[in-house]
Amino acid sequence: MNCVFCDIAAGRRQAAIVYEDEQVVAFHDINPQAPVHVLVIPREHIPGPLAIAAPHEALAGHMLVVAGQVAQDLGIATDGYRLVLNQGTLGGQSVFHLHLHLLGGRRMRWPPG
Ligand code: 5GP
Ligand code: ZN
């Protein structure tokens, strides 16, 4: 299967990795939308938020824990940040491997548009 995030997780594609463990990889987005824009992905290929099922509950929780740790490490935790999961076409999803966006370093707008 052709999946850029599987390639990053497997080390077949270069990425600026900020954290990794046996379950997840976190790396800088190639087209950042904020001064800090990191993606947290599971190593397992899960197509998107809608495909998160009961067996993934611990993994999904771990993605949130890691996002908080990365926010601390990159110095955006105190001022605040945004976590985003895009699902499907209207949700703005363009890569169909689950990824949690961690955005910070500027004031976020609401509604997000
Ligand atoms: P989505 O629109 O699916 O929620 O977000 C996909 C994100 O992946 C986008 O922000 C896009 O810039 C990022 N992205 C796509 N391909 C690559 C890549 O090869 N490397 C990195 N680091 N980010 C990527
Ligand atoms: Zn994948």
C-alpha cells in the first residue's frame, strides 16, 4: 500500500521526527500552518479518526499523551495550543493515515473555518 505516513513510520521517507516510540511517531508537518505544527501518527495504518475502533482505545489515548509531552518539549504548553483530527473530504483530510495535528505558537481562531 502506498502511504506516506507508513513510509515515515518505517523510516523509508525522511521526516523531522521530534518523538517516537513503539506505538507512535511525531514529526514536523512539511507545510506548517503555525510556528509549531507537529503530526502525531500511530505506526499502525489506521485510515482516519472514523476508523478508530475499540481495540485502538489505548493507542488513541497514547497519541493524546504524546501530543501533550511534545507540546511541553517544544515550549508551547503554557501559552496553549490546538489539537486537530480531520476526517474525510469535508473535514479537510488529505492523508488517509490517522494523524493528530498539534498546532501552537500563535493565537488560533474559532470557528476554525
Ligand atoms: P490532513 O489535511 O490530512 O489533516 O493533514 C495532512 C498533513 O500532512 C498536512 O498538514 C500536510 O502538510 C502533511 N504532510 C503531507 N505529506 C507530508 C510528508 O510527506 N511529510 C510531512 N512531514 N508532512 C506531510
Ligand atoms: Zn499508512
